[in-house]
Amino acid sequence: MSETRSLPVLVAQLDPARRRHYRENLAFYRGEQWHGRPRRGERRLTMNYARAFVDKVTSYLLNGAAVHIEAADPGDAAARARAREADHALRSVEAANGLGQLDYETEVDCAVLGDGAYKVTWDTDERQVRVSAPDVQGIFAWRLPDDPARVLAVASQYDLRPGGPRDEQPPVTVTEYWTSARFERWEGDAMVEASPNPYGFLPFVLFPNVREPKQHWGSSDLPPIMEPVRELNRAYSQLSQILELSGNPVAVLEGVNESRDIAVEPGAVWEMPESSRAYLLDLLQGGAWRCTATISTWCTGPCMTWGNRRGQRSGTTRRGSAVWP
């Protein structure tokens, strides 16, 4: 005998590939653009051009966008009055719900994830229209097979803390199931409300970014630019490391009998100890050592060779950790 699973469990198992793409695209937009874990000492700079691209294109897309209502018959005074009344109602809904900012946020989600959604309901307490943008990652739709634009049912799943944001209890998974005739609300695996749909239609507007042929859901703007952005990150990281090593070489003094190792990271400044500085000056002033000022290249840093007149012992500075007698 097969096990009967509740609606929330069934909904949570739908569209795994689509939701995986949503998570990957959203992580890339937020700056997680490198593959795997970094190697030891590897530098990873992230030049998040993907986010700049999406934000800038969205701002241009919605710049100056507005909706105007005009009378069907401009010569009819009653029609013009109804149009003005409808336009006034629309402006009130726009102001109450901050539709300008909501449009921008939803369009960014649409460009990143590939899909967007609005939910339009009636607030009985405030007696006004409420427009929200549910997370499309929790939206599931059932459509006619031969007409993807016709939606038969919508499920919306999200987490809710019953006691508010400071409640220490784990959040409850809420699942709303809508058809044109019925509404169900589930909390966890328990149905807490079932009633006729008060609107008589689905209070959701689902829209794709760019709909691929024969597909119900849209495609994101990010996949075509992912590899170029990753290549820029690799190039900038390599260039940054080269510039730091060539501009801040660390010296090593070799060929001395007694030394003390001092590790210096690239870019750090290491001051010579006073005792070593006095020792070196004494050698130079006493004529036992001379500076040959021999400059050569080793890795990315300059090398200076010190030698004594008698050739008894000499030391060479080169890139690495710093040690002095």
C-alpha cells in the first residue's frame, strides 16, 4: 500500500533543477563566483561585474516607466470621469505599496533568477489592495500542457516565525495552494484553513525574464556572462599578486654564521633590529665590508650582493624571509 504524502511534502519535491539554478544564479549575483575551495596561499579577488550589469540594466529598463489610464471614448464625459477615478485609485495603490521600489526589486530578481512573481490581494483590515512580490523560489505552478501561459493552480511555500523575528522557535513552513475555486493553507503538514477562493481567480502574476521555447519558466541574464566574469576575476587576482610581490620584495641576508629567522609576509615592513644595524654599520665603517651594489633580478624582487674586500665571506639579499646576524 503506497504512502499518501501531504501537499507541502509534494510541493517541496517539485522542480529540483529549476530551484538549483535559482540558487546558483543568486549566489553568483551575490559574489560567490569562484569554483571550489581556494588553494593554500591563493588570492581570490571578486570583481562583481555581474551585479553591476544587472543593477544598471534594470535601472535603465524601469527609468520613466508609468501607467496611464485613458477613456475609451475621449468624447464621452462619463467615460473620462471613470478614467480619472480609476487613475486616482491606481495612484493610491502605487503609493500605499511602494510599487516603484517593488518593481525594481522584482525586475532584479527576474533578471537574476529568470522569473518573477506578484501577488495581489485585498487587505480586509486596512480595506485596501495589497501588492507583494513573493520569492519565486517558493512558487510552483500547474499549467495547461498546450498553453503555458494559462495557469490552473499556484502553490506558494515560505517559512514563517509565528512569534515574530525574535521568536527562538524554529520557523514553520507555510504552504498556500490556490485554484480559481479553492484556497488551502497548510502549516507544516497540517491543513489549517480550507475555503472557497474569495476572488474567483488566481491572485498571482507570474512572468518570465526571457522564456525559452517550449519551456514554462524563463532564463536568467547571468549564464552568458558567468565565464567572462570568472576569467576577469582570475586575471585581476594574478595581476594583484604580481604587483604586490614586485612592489614589496622581502629581503634575505645569507652567508652569515649566526642568524635569527624572521618571517615577513608580502607587503609587510620589517625594521632592522638596532643591534644588527649597529653591527652592519661598524663593519662598513671599519672597512671590513664593502657594498658592491650589484643589482640583479631574482623572481620579482631586486637582489643586492654584499661582499668583503678579502673575499672571506659574503651574503646575498634575495626575496624570501628576512634574517640578520
